[in-house]
Amino acid sequence: MKKATKIALAILAIIIIVIAFVSFTVKGAYTFNDFWTMFFDKIFNWEAFVQAFKPIIGRVPTSFIITLVAMIIGLVLGLFLALIKINKIPVLNQIRLVFVSFIRGTPIYVQLLLTYTGIPLILKAVNLNYGTTYSINDISPMLFVILTFAFNEAAYNSETIRAAIESVDVGQIEAAKSLGMTNSQVFWRVTLPEAATVAVAPLGNSLMGLLKGTSLAFVAGVIEMTAEAKIFGGSKFRIFESYLAVALVYWAINFVFENLIRLLEKKLQITPKKKRKNDLIQTGNPFDHGMSTGGNV
């Protein structure tokens, strides 16, 4: 039985146990059947819950675009920052240290606000200094969100990538150099593939966290899944139903991501081939081959 199936069955069992315990131990004004009839009639609106899925799912591409673009940029910048730290490049390493410390030490919500309010100030300063007429209205809010999440991912991914690169066996690197490979060839053909097998799991977790973090994109005016749930719930006066729907959508998407990452991890994992049992057991005289060879000579 798969891990996901076990988790789903465990959650279902807990819900059934809790409902049964409350129903049979705590007596209220309603019987068991009357209570649930009243609950879905006056407390929880099932129709609003079902209707909330359509607009929320319609915003899935927006969340995907933010997640994938920010993750790709974050991986490239993270690799660059990791190489700066590994090689201890003067000046750049100090700048990297401040950048990573600031990003890791401040909430992503605050970083979004700084980006959303800071870029207009920069454009205003540029316009005043150079006489240009750049307008903040010409910039898509998606740019603010993607930049913020990309820089955030770069700071965290840089440490993951650095640790993965440094975990590569030095013997493999020396063996590759002994074959005549240049440093760049060794890095792209040996070090990076080996590091990828180590980094895929934490980077996968980072990807899932990034998808959930896109729920803050509404700060910059981007309507994604969570913002759509808020809009729908407010229009129907059914906030809980819409937020429960968006929670299930996030859960389903991350469930797919989790399994894809697990498959990728298995594909990248290098396992030695198992020798057959017959190959490990010697049969016959081990000197027969040598004797026959000597005989022929």
C-alpha cells in the first residue's frame, strides 16, 4: 500500500472516530440524522462548496506560471550564488552573504511589499534623474511577484545546491580529471549530475513550498487561487466553503508534485546492479581454464 493511500485512510479513520465519539457521547438538541441534515442545510452550504472549485481551478495556470518561472530563475541564481561561496570570490561572496542573510531573515510577505512599493520608487528616481517617462502602470504585477519569489528561492536553493555539490566524492572528480577532462567538463558531466541526485528531494520540497507561497501573490494585485477563493467566498458569503475548496486544490496539486518528485528521485538515484546468485557461486575446478590455456600453449 502506497504512503499516500495510508495517509488518506488514516485521515478518514480519524474523522469517522471523532464523529462517532461526538455523536454517541455528547447529546444535543438533534438526533444524529437530524444534526447532519441541519448542518448541511444551515451551517455548511454544499452547493457553494462545489461551485467554488470552478473559479479556483481556473486560476491554477496563474499559480503554476509564478511557481515554475520563479523556481527556474531561483535555481539558476542559486547555482550562481553557490559557486560564489564555494570558490570564495572576493566582494561577490560578501554581497552574497548579505543577500542570503536578508532574504532568509525576513518574511516573504514583507519582501513582496518591498518589491511592490520599491520598484515604483526606483522608476520615479530614474525618471527624475534621466528625464525618462517610465510608467509603473506598464509593468505587470506578475513581474513583482515572480521577482520576489525568484530571489527568495535563490537564497534558499543556494545553500541546498552548495551542500549537494560539496557532497560529491572527490575521487570521482580526480578520476574525471585523470581522463583529460577540463574543470568545466568535470563540473557539467560529473559534479552537477551527482549533486542533482542529492539535491532533488530538498529542491522538490522547496518547489511545493513555493506553490503554497503563491497564495500571497494577491499582495501585489495578482489574482491566483487563494485570491479567487476570497473573492468567491465574499460574493457568496461563504468564506469557509471557498477556503476549504482552495485547500483541497492545493493539496491535490502538491500530492501530484510529491509523487512526481519521488519518481524523479528514483530515476536519478544510482544503484549498483545486483549480481546473480549463480555468479557468486563457483562451480567446477577454478584451474580448468588456466590448465586448458597452458595445454594449448
